[in-house]
Amino acid sequence: MHRHTLRLTLLTLAILAGCSSDPTGRQTTAGNQMSPGDEYAEAAPPAPPSQLMEVAAPSLDSVVVSGARLQRSAEAAPAKSLSAPIAAGYAVDMAPPPANTENYASRDDNPVHRTSEQPVSTFSVDVDTGSYSNVRRMLHEGLRPPADAVRAEEFINYFDYGHPAPTSRDVPFRVSTELAPAPWNADRQLLMIGIKGYDVPKASLPPSNLVFLLDTSGSMESPDKLPLLKQAFAQLVPQLRAQDRVSIVVYAGSAGLVLPPTPGDRHDEILAALERLQAGGNTNGGDGIRLAYAIARQSFVKDGVNRVILATDGDFNVGTVSREALETLVGDQRKSGIALTTLGFGQGNYNDAMAERLADVGDGNHAYIDSVREARKVMAEEMQSTLLTIARDVKIQIEFNPAAVAEYRLIGYENRLLNREDFANDKVDAGDIGAGHEVTALYELTPVGSAATRLPPLRYGSDAAPAGKAEELAHLRLRYKLPGADASRLIETPVMRASLNRNPGPSLRYAAAVAAWADLLRGGTHVDGWSWDDVARVAEETRGRDPHGLRGEFVNLVRQSQRIVGAAPATPDIAAEYD
């Protein structure tokens, strides 16, 4: 119980304690008569008439006042008067806390595939990180994260792994692979695919046309929402330049323009507009999105960065509230060359499914901000590179050699899977890569002849040895579009069996630890008995250079989740709730 809830309870008791009964059964209020020893009645304000009427009712078996219910205890002796201690005949039953309406898209883990039946795997890249910081927020609060809040690829991509960068800008990114035994089962293997985009110095970034689309509805008034949102955007403002343009659109019951397109070097003016924002009203996100795109089109910068940055708890409750309708609206707008980034805030009603999906269809990325430190990471250290897209519609397709790989499983990316025919279809949307971005993906493989196969043999399957180039493990293909281009380009590279490294590098080991932690949080069905202790040990061993303390924090989060998820919950200490 929070302190303010306790105070509310005490005030409730004060209202009741301020009433007394004379021998005839008549009652008088504290304003007319006060019992000399009543310590609460002095501090309590006069009760509204409706509350006094409830108190004065002939039966006090159930009285509701200010959210607390006072019930006569069946075992307790009747109270002689309401000025006596409430424990003499009544017990306090606090009203339940507000319902948690956080929304996460449900999905199942990727299944294990038999290579001879389905040798090709295709998916879209993802650079989102919101799942990791949102789960971190829950763990810091002592909450067990729901399984659907855990997206393994966003956990993995929260960290950098030092993938090699391209040597020239002729190809906007470089692809690398590493193959090693899986740490949880040496009879299987992990294949890590790394993509690194070329970086651009901030001084040479093209002009930006940014529209801050900010949720100022009543649901945003708590400290972890609008106040934190203001601090987050204040991290970005000092980096804006004279050639940039910034607009601020807000939405509550309706949408409005708070700051018209303004040169980015007017930092004080932009910060003042942010500081004036207040929360109130319903949430008409649809109107806000329409107005934001209209302002972005009005200030469109050819060959520049054009982006709407939506910051919200995702709780749209008036206007266009259907996620499908909003996706259609955003999908239509991205064709005009304006991308959408979404930033999630808050708890209790956070709509993760909405925020993540709108970013996907808006050719942008999604992050969740749970602290000032995360705001600095997302807005100050990463945002300007994120703004510049260097490759669009990036798709990965890997064909495994059935002569070498018996089974495979893609770790994460469940909502990024593509049909095989989508790979070469340039009309199918996929993820984008910004300047300096890294993308990491992991496959778990079971080699032919391994005793660690998960799928039972087919009753009517062929025993004939699969044909294939024995020296190749797989063939990797990538497609991408340059910004402004309609036709995709293709990169191809084989993955050789001889590339197996019996002593995996620290990057692969660390990525494996992060992936295993995500699996444990979702139930631990794929890590063959690997424990929380194993994850923490490998993460600590491969921590490496950690200038911002994120890897050290990860080890602490593993230990914290072990206590919350891996052990039986402790019996709540009621007294501790009042501290």
C-alpha cells in the first residue's frame, strides 16, 4: 500500500470517527460535537453530504467512503459509538487498485524446422529495443513480466556487438557471420548474423524536418509519462541545428499545433514550448497523427530527414482507436517519404502492441523510455543516427543445406517473419537500417548426425542422404533498397561448415546469454536446462568494455528476475507496505 493510499484511509476513518451517537440513537457531526481523544477528527475536512448520509444510515454493515469499504466484522463485538476505535467493530477493506490494461501482442516462439522439409527462412530486420527497457522497468518494480512482453530480438539488439563496419559507402552495410557450439548444448550450434551500417558524422547529417507528436491526454499526467517525456525530448533539442525544422503537435480530446515549424537552433523557444505542456482530457491519437503528417508534409525537406516522433502510452480512447485503422493511416503516409518513430512511456495502461506496430508500418523504430538515463541513450546518443535511413526494406533469407543441417530455429523475430516469395517482392515492406545501426540475429542449428535433434523421425520419411554441397552450411541472401529507390539490391554469401569456431568469441557468447535470458523469462523451453546462474556467469565473463554500465546492469537484471521468476514468491509483508 502506498503512503498516499494510507493517508486516504486515515481520512476516511476520520470522517467516521467524527460522528457520535447519543443515547436516543441520533448522530451529530464532528462540527457539532468532538470526542476529546479523537486524534484524526481534528485533521479531517468536513465530509461531503453524500458521505455523511451513508454514515448516518441505520445499517453500517457496509459503508463506502472515499474508496475504502468499512465492513462490520462478524466476530467483533458491536461498537458502542463511531467515536470508538474503528477496530472495535469494523474492518477496513481497501478498494482494489486500478486494473492493469497494458496490451501486448500475443505470439508463440518460432518452431524448430526440419531442414529437409523447409530449408528456407525469411524475415525482416528489426532495430527496435523497446521490449528490453520495458521489461527492465517491470523487474525494477518487482513485477513478473508477461511472456508476450519479451521479444528476444529486441533484447539482443539492445546491445552492441562490434560487428565489422563497411569499408566504403558503395554498399551501405556489411554482413558478417559467426558459427560456434551452442553454450547450452554442445551438440547444437549457434549461427550469429551481424549487420553493421556505415556511420555518418552528426555535422554532416542532412537537414531534418521533425514533428514531435506528443500525447498530453489525462492518462499521461503521472511522473513516468509526460514529465519524463519532457525530459526525454529536452535531451534531443541541444543537438538540433539552424538547418533543421521542429514542430510540436499535441493531442488529447482533440489535436493542436503547439509549435509551428521552427528553426532547430532556437533551443530556448522549443524547450519553453515543451515545458508548457500539461496533461488532461481523452486520447484522440488518430487526429494527432493526421495533423502531425500534415505539418510534416508542409515542411517537407527534399533529400533530407522527414520524420514524425510519436511519444505516448498508446492508450487511444476516442476518435480512431482501431489499431488496424491506425496502421492503414500510417502505412498510407509512409509512401510520402515521412517515417514514424514511436516512443513508449508509462505503466498500467501502456499499449505496447500499438506503439510497436505503428513504428513497423511507419518505416521507423520503437523504443520504450523508463528513465532519464534511457532518455539520454535514445534521444541524445542514438536518435540523430537513427533519423538518417541508409537502407530501406532490408530482408534476410537463409537457405540451410539439408546435407549439413538437420534442424534449425530462428531466435525471436516472430512478428517479422516473411513468406518465401516476399523476399524478392519489392512491394513488400520490411525494416530499415539507420546510420551506424547494428542488427544481430541468432539461429540455433542441429547438425546432421547430432544426437540433439528435437523432432522425431518421420514414419514415412526417406532415409536417403540429402544432396547438397557438403562444404556449405547455408547460403545467406540480403535485399535492401537505397533511400528513394524502388528496386532492391541483392547481397549473397555462403556460410561454410569450416567456419565453425570451437571457441566462440565474446560477442556471440554475450548474445547467447541475452537470448537465453529472454527464453527463461518466456518459460525456458529452448535452453536445455541452462539456468539463471549460467546466464549471469557468461554475461559477467563476456562483459568487456562497458562505458555506460548497461552490461553490468544486465547481470543485475538476471539476478533480479531469478528472484522474481525463478523462485517461489515470498509472502507479502503487510507492515512493509506502509513504510
